[in-house]
Amino acid sequence: MQDNLTPGPRKLFHIREAGIYGSPERLIVGQITHAQKYAGIPVSYRKGGLENAFVSELTSLKIPHLELTEHFTGDLSTSVRLAAMIRQYRPSLIVTHEYKSNLYGYLASRITGVPHLIHYHGATAEDVKVRLYNAIDRWVLRRAQGIITVSNETKRRLAAIGVTDSKINVVINAVSEAAFGHVLFVNEEFAPSVPFAVCAGRLSYEKGVDILIEAVALLKNSGTNLNLLIYGEGPEEARLRSLIERRGLSYSVKLVGFLKDLRGPFGAMAFLVIPSRSEGFPLVLLEAWAQGAPLVATPVGGLPELITDNENGILAKAPDPKSLAEAIHRALSLPDFRSRCGAAGRRLVAEKYSFETQVARLEEIYDRFAQ
């Protein structure tokens, strides 16, 4: 892997802004470390002086990488510096992974002539600035040479904003062999007499964590006890803390921050809850299944494509507190829910969602575009 940074054919740039080491970053690392034909070069950027957790992780894993500095939000000169990197390292392909890198990659591709693919993971819309970026991103997506996305639902979203259907390629997410490994977890938040569930993801509106908190309040009011650990960071954190306090859930619902490796809590929990208002293909679902844990989820995005009700999880009827509370109550009422549905999920991940399978499909797509 040490020759990744030498110029030459069969190289590709994976470009991603990253303040945390989350699901998209883990997917990039998995694709690079399992690649057969292409040597992947991660290129990460942050505004000068801000922490870049992706770079820290790449350094610890000894994965050769490159860094860009974005001098201010929306700094278009970043694309010029990216173009200079492309000319120096001569990758066969540029692959970008979020709205700002999509714009920078598109402009750098126009400057250098190197083909550009977008890996579309979904979109957020938490504030005016992000909504502006999304509008720019829709403009870029419609002009992309090709797009890789994670579910049939996200493919439909892309088609709805005017992306030509023939440009869109659906490639499912994947987990590494390490996702199946056991990690000791000591539950220091709750007494063991009450089961605990986990929610893990960005604390933003579309992830629906407020829906889950309201559902737990409904369960508590009806006499059903459930403890909940919420892992993640994001713009909704203060509002969610206030909601937990107002609903009298401070002893049973805990916001515990971002955790890079979730195998410990996933291996010990009763089930994972995904309460999203919108989704693509959440990697935490596969990681929970790999730990033998089932899911309770809202029926949005790609989730109905993945979850078979009462086989590897339970789907709520709608993304609202009452429906989610009913789904959680069903899960708690099934004495074999974890052992039966969790085992089915684990088998499914082992059979279908490996990086070997994903990378083989990705490299077929790369072959069509690489120069």
C-alpha cells in the first residue's frame, strides 16, 4: 500500500471533508483496503486549524493520504489546489463523497479532464447554509458523469431531481470482517434489570432522534420500561437534551456522545433503533446485524429494502412517535427477538454485505469511467 502516492495508472482519489470518523469514512477505508484493481488515495480537507478525525484515523492505520486546506467555507480555490494534486499524482478517476467535495471534484475534473464520479450517501438540511449547498449539489449531480448510490430509494431521489437514470448505479454498503468481532462492553449508565436499546447516528433533524425520545416517553407513560443510549453528535444536541429533560427521561435516556467503535454496545444491547425521517442505507444497521442484534426502524429510505418485518427486525408503520412506540413494544414483547431476528441479520450480512462483494461491483463501474 505504500506506493499509493506514486503517480501512475489505476489510482483514484477518494475526496471527503471529515470532522469525525463516521460511516462514510469507514466505507472509504474499507474500499481502499479491499481494493483489487485500483489503489485508492484518500484526500481529506477541513478549514485550517480544525480537527480532521479522518486524517488522524488514516495516519493510525498507516494508509497513505493527502490533505487539502479549505481557507473558508465554500473556498472555491480548494478546487484549484485539488487540480494541482491531480496533475501531480495523475489518478485515473476522482470519486467524491459529500456536497462540498462534489463541487470541488467537479471543478477540478473540468480543469484537469480526469473523470469524476459522485458517491451519493444522502443529504441533510439542518440550516440555511446546508440547504444552499444542497441546491448547488443538485446542480452538480445533474451534470455528473456517473453517480454511485446506496439504495433504490436514493436512486429514485436522484431521478426526481433530474439526474439521468442511466448515470445512476446502486451499490450496497458493506462491513469488514472486524465488524463481527466481540468487544467487551460495560454498561455504566443503567441497572441490568431493564433492557437497553441503542440509537447511533448524527444528531440532526432527518435522523429523527426526537421521534424516538417521544416514543420512549409514550412507552413510559403506558408502563413499559426501556433504557436508551444515544450515540452521536450534531446540531440537534441541545434541543434533544432539553426534550429528554421535559419528558422526565433523564434517568432512562442518555446522550453519550460520539463513539468510533460501536461493537461493544451493539453486542450488548437488546436492539438498535433507527428512527429516521429520511435515510439512504445506514451502515449502523449492518454493524448491528454483524453483532447479532436486530433492528426496530421507521419505514423510510432504503430501510424497507433491508428489513423484513419480524424476520431480521421490526418496521414501524410510519416515522412518528406513536408508530415507533408500538414497534418497540412489539420488539420488547417477543422473548426471542434478539436471538432469532439478530441471528438472521448476522447471517444476511455475512452472505451479502462484504467488502469483497462491494468492491468487485465498484471496480466494474470504475472500469467504465477511468481514463
